[in-house]
Amino acid sequence: MGTFQIEGGHQLQGKIQPQGAKNEALQILCAVLLTSEEVIINNIPDIIDVNKLISLLDNLGVKIQKLGKGSYSFKSDELNLDYLQSEQFKKDGSGLRGSIMIVGPLLARFGKGYIPKPGGDKIGRRRLDTHFEGFINLGASFRYNKEERFYGVEAPNGLKGKYMLLEEASVTGTANIVMAAVMAEGTTTIYNAACEPYLQQLCKMLNSMGAKISGVGSNLLVIEGVTALSGCEHTILPDMIEIGSWIGLAAMTKSEITITNVNWEMLGLIPTTFKKLGITIERRGDDIFIPAHNEGYEVQSFIDGSIMNISDAPWPGFTPDLLSIILVVATQARGSVLIHQKMFESRLFFVDKLIDMGAKIILCDPHRATVIGHDFHSSLKATTMSSPDIRAGISLLIAALSAKGTSTIHNIEQIDRGYEDIEARLKSIGAKIERID
């Protein structure tokens, strides 16, 4: 189990380039299964979760060739579908939540798809009902083996388009249903569809392959089925969660940092939400410039003077993946803020580690925490802690980089799941961080 040792309390300076978007990559990689032709994908992040999915595709028989840093060629013309019934597949699939999205493409192209109950972050209940209810609406039969925790869907006579209203705007659920519906007979209409940038990118890629999807960017998608898809080349967006992480890091460490090539148009409410904490964010072309906040930053109030409340919501609302960062940054703000994590009931349970570091946080219930900022009058204290999940892990790393003294973070594989070569990139802007195996 890996460990980071961090000497905190240093101001950082320089430029940092965000990696390719993890959540988009997991969807896009599954979409290569929809065609027998070559698909080239650029800007793939070199992180554990994405590499696990690439390995799973390799075991399934996808021909994979690395073309350069972050660029790969995929060709799914001779798949080994027997792998889906193997013990190795049960092991590979259960270690990665994103593996659920291979089911839609396999169902569309081969009339069957299987997956063991997938893993992922332990941040609360994460139902799969949306995925399988969507497949059932398209005409697939569903079965679940409770003993082996194994899901299966089959449509030997093909899928048929249908109108469906999703119970929740699940990003991965919408992606899975869209990938199944692009080759279904007739027209599929999906209402209350997720419309995150990741999903928009997937739809744009599928349309470039010959799919007929309209309504991209809205919560109403209309899909006219086609009989086959062709190859394409696609470039993944910069990771907006990483961009938000670097904004938080700059504020907490009073650092002057430029985040390059961020694709501003796809950031949504992220810059606005950080500005609510008093953080100065300047747009310079397609870069974000964060000046050194040597005088601190002050939380805004609502127009009526009431305490600021920052909560998550489906896109175009504020992404839940950045609430942990917002919470950490608020610990050194001037003023107080209520953080409301609506979507996952276990995501705030890492705050006890911040309290141990001296943060003033009241955990009201599993979904809400009130943060009373220090205004840098007292620094967080260095400590030893363990990373419970990807987003909590990067939040604790930011806290450690701002704290006085040397902190230790165990279980950093959780951070590696979502952040590429993070210690080298942080060192390049002056961070004192070492990896100990």
C-alpha cells in the first residue's frame, strides 16, 4: 500500500496542465465495442481506473495499440465473448465501477451483455436500476445471480426503440442506454437524460461514427437506430474535476497557479461556485489564472444576508465530485458556509480527518456539514491519515499541502485511481511531496 509524505505550508507557483477527463474516458472506451472498425482516442489519462478498463477490453479481445502518450487505437473485430463467462472476467469487472458500461454496447451489437456487480468508491448507495430498466425498456430480458452477484441481459431478437422517462438522471445509466439504443430498431426517446459534458462528448463521438442522436446537451435525447457504426477519432476533454482540484489547491496554499487549456465552455458552474468562496479566478484565453490569495478569501452571503449554502445537483448544477474540495477550501475562508451533499450519504465522512487537523466543521448529518473558516489565523496541523476514496483523497492532499509540518497519507492508490502522475506534477510547481511504497 502506497504512502505520500507531504511537507506543507509552502506557496506554489507555475503552470499545470489538466489530464484527460476520467469520467469521459470510461464511457468513450466502452463505446469502441460498438464497431468492428478502428477507433482512435486521444488524451486518455494514465490512471488506475482507466488502465483497468483498457486491460479488460484487451482480455475481451479488443486489438489495442498505443500510438503515443495518451493516444490509443482500438479495433473490436474479433472479440472473445466467452471471456464474459470466465472467472477472470468476474474478477476484472468487479474491481471497476465503470465496467458496467460495456453492457450497453455488447447488448446492441451481439444481443447479450454480462457484468459482475461492479466496485468503485464507497460513498454510499449507487444503484444500477437505471441501467437495467433502460435495457428492459428496449426489449432485453434481465437476470441476476445473487450468489455470484452477476448481472446479465439478453436480446436475441434485437432491441426496439421506445420512449422512456428515467427515474434518475444517472450519467453512466444514460450513457449505457444511449450506447444500446444507437443500434436498436426504430426511435428511442430518453427523457430526464443526464446532460453532463461527458455524456455530450459520448453522443458527439457516436454521431461521428454514424449514429443519429439529437438533443445533445439537453435532458431529452432522441435516437434513431442505425444498423452499424463506423470507426472514428475522438479527443477527450480536460478533466473538470482536476481543474477544480487545482483551483482549490491554489487558494489553500496562497499560490499563484495557471491551469492551462481548460476548455472554459465545458466548466459550467465550477468557476462561479469557487468565486462564492471569495476565490479570484481570471480567464486568460483558455487558461485559468489564480493569483496568490495572500490576504485570504471571504465567503459571500446570499442577497438577504443568510449563510452561503453550496450543494450538488445533476448537470448543469454543481458536480458532486467537487464538493469535497469546496469543503476543504472553506476551512481557511473568512466566514462560514453550509455544504450540502445531496447525492451520496457517505461522501462527507472524511471530515473527521480535517477536524483532527484543526478544522472547524460541524457534521450535521450524513449529507450536510457546516464549515467555520479560520481565515488563515491558524493553520491546519500536519497529521497521519488514510484516503477513503478518490475525491476525499485529493481533498486531504490539498489540506496536507496547506498544513504546517509533515503529513502522511496512506492508501494513496485511491488518489492514483483518478489523478495521473500527481506527485511529479505537484513537484513541478514547488510542492514538497514524496511517494513511499
